[in-house]
Amino acid sequence: GYLARADSLGYRHVAGPSGTTANVLQLAVLLGMGGEEALALLRLAMAAWMIPTDDHSFFEIMLGADSFLPPKFRLAMGMEDLGQLMPENLHIGNKVFLKTDVWGSVGQWLQRTDGKRLCSVMTPEARSYLSKLTGITC
């Protein structure tokens, strides 16, 4: 189940797969609020809200959203899962949301005390992957 998968991947778990994320994406679908890129952006917003407040872990938010997104945005159940949060630029209406802006912000956070503390407990493989996404040495 969920806990066994989270543990096998080394993912933190807080509360279980995010029903809040699933509900928000389902409501967006029902209201016709854009296509797959809009849903991916909503998932990013859910992560930005619920991870810092410890309502859910990254894995739990991704699981809550997974069934609403096409394969290119879904979990791969491996190291590349973090990159799936914003794997490409998102085009919604006449606005473009750049993946370099998202990962650049993460890189800036990694240079702060909490970010350095996180990097210090990561495996070398995970640090390398995060550095590749952010452009910042973790």
C-alpha cells in the first residue's frame, strides 16, 4: 500500500494521499478550468501551500493529483519524481510559467539554513539530482 511504497522510495509521509489536492483538481475539471497544464499548475500551488505547513508531504500531494494528470506529469516512482512537479514550462492562456523560475526559487531556498540542513541529510545521488534541477550545488 501507500506506506510500503513511501518507505521503499524513502519518501516522508505525513497524513496519507492528499484528498484536498484530489478535490481541488476534480473541481477544476468539473468547472472546465483549463487543460492538463492548468491542472499541473494547480498541483504546484497545492505543494506550495501544504508542504511548508506540513499538511502533506510531497509524495502525498503528488499521489492526490496523479489520476488527474497525463503521464508526462505523473509520478515515476523514482528519483525523477521531484522533477515531475514542474517538468516543463506551462502555457495557460497568454501566460507562460517557467520551470526555471520554479527551480530557481527552490535553489535559492537551498542556500538558506533550512535548505543547507536538508542537503546535509540527502544521499549523494539525491543531492546531484536536485542540483541538476536547480542549478545550485546542494
